[in-house]
Amino acid sequence: MARGKSVRLLASIPQKYTPDFMDRLDKRTVLGKAVLDRYQTVVGDLGGEDALTAIKRSLVRRFTWYEVMIEGMECRAAAGEGVDIGAWTQLTNSWLGIARMLGLERRSRPVKRLREIMSSSVVTPESSVRPT
């Protein structure tokens, strides 16, 4: 059994849970910086926040957390501490599965054409300023 003694998993979301937990991370801590920087990097590689569906944003959050947990386990192993290799393997396989779902190639951000920019800034007689 990978977890050691029996662990009862939560079947529901805790009452204090809020879905914006990554936004509330303390950006002054090493963990907070690492998680948020990685999240932004992956989002950028996928074409930016506007290019992602809610599901993909959720996958990026999970991908980021898994990566940080994997690296934490690897740091502990490098320091000579004991690491559950089964848990490391499961995390790594899950991380890789999410990576494949998100895609391994960088995508460009959607760019507005000059014509679109110009048409959105057309001045109408009602919006123009008249000198007094």
C-alpha cells in the first residue's frame, strides 16, 4: 500500500475551500513564487489566458501543482531523505498525462489584425469631442 497506513480520502470539497487558491498564494514565499511563475509560463506556452478553456486552465493548475510536488520529492531524495518511489512514479505519470492533454508544443497567442484594431477604434460623430 503506497500510503502506508489507511488514509480516508475526502469525498466532498471542504467548507473553507475556494477555487481561487492559486490567486491567494503568498507571492513572497518560494513556493508561492514557483507555483505562480510556472502557471504563467505554461499558460503563455499555450497561447495565453484568453486561449484557454476553463477545463484547460484547471488542467494547468493541476499540472503546476504536480510538478512542484514532484520536484519537492526529488529535492528530498537528493538530500538523502527517504522518498516513496511509488508515490513519485504515480505523480510523474499523472503529470505526464496532463502534459499530453495540454500539448507539448508551444502555441502562439491570438493576434488582432490591424484592420480589427482600426475598426474597433472608429470615431463616430456622437463620440467625437466638439470644441466649445
